[in-house]
Amino acid sequence: MAKHDALRAAPPAKKIVYPYDALDDLLYDWFCWESGYSAARGYSSVDKSFAMAGSSRQWQGTSEILEETVTKWQMEQVEACIDELDPDLRLAIRIEMSNRQGPAVWRNPRAGSLQPVMYAEAKAKIAPMLQKRGVVYE
């Protein structure tokens, strides 16, 4: 019987399940918003004669325009709060959001197995900062 026990495969590793709340959704939205940002280049990407031209909003409803404006403001506030965090806590948020966006292959070299603890600490520190800036998430 011991021979069969030795051949039995080890049970699969348990996946860590984090407590999930509205702040996680807000941070994920910020991460996706930030991923769409392209850094400034050393040269202009627009023609000078059309530099001030913008697309018309005539086909958007008032609610769409308002939601777009509020979302942009909210993401800028989240970004400012994240920039105020310690580098280790910023990294913990970025690693967690990268893993939630796709395959969970990203690891935090500074935290190691304490990544869930670092992420929880980052959430605890950023929540009052967001509240102070008037960002509401529910």
C-alpha cells in the first residue's frame, strides 16, 4: 500500500483568493486606463495646421460626455494617489493588476510570498487618500 501512496500525485496548489471589493474594481479600471496612455515622443505627432482640431461630440449624448469627463478626472485622481505611495506599495498594486488582467505570471521580487500582504497594505493606505480627493467608489 505504501507503494501506491508514493505514486499518488501531490494535490494541486491552492490559489490565493483575495478579498475583493469596489476599490479593486477602481484600481483595475485605473490600470486599464493607464495602459492606454502613450508616452510623449521627442517630436510632434500632429500636423501644426491641425494641432487644435478635435473630434466632434455631436453624436454623443450628454450622459456619455459627462461619464467620459468624470472617468478621466477620477482616473487622474487615482494616478495621483498611487504616485504618492511608497515604491514597494506602487509595485504591489501594479503586479496585482497585471495578474488580474491576464495570466497570473507576474511576481513581485521585493515582496515574494508577501505580495498579498503588500497589496492589502497598499489598498489600506490609498483608500483614505482617494476619499480626501473626493473619489467615490462603491
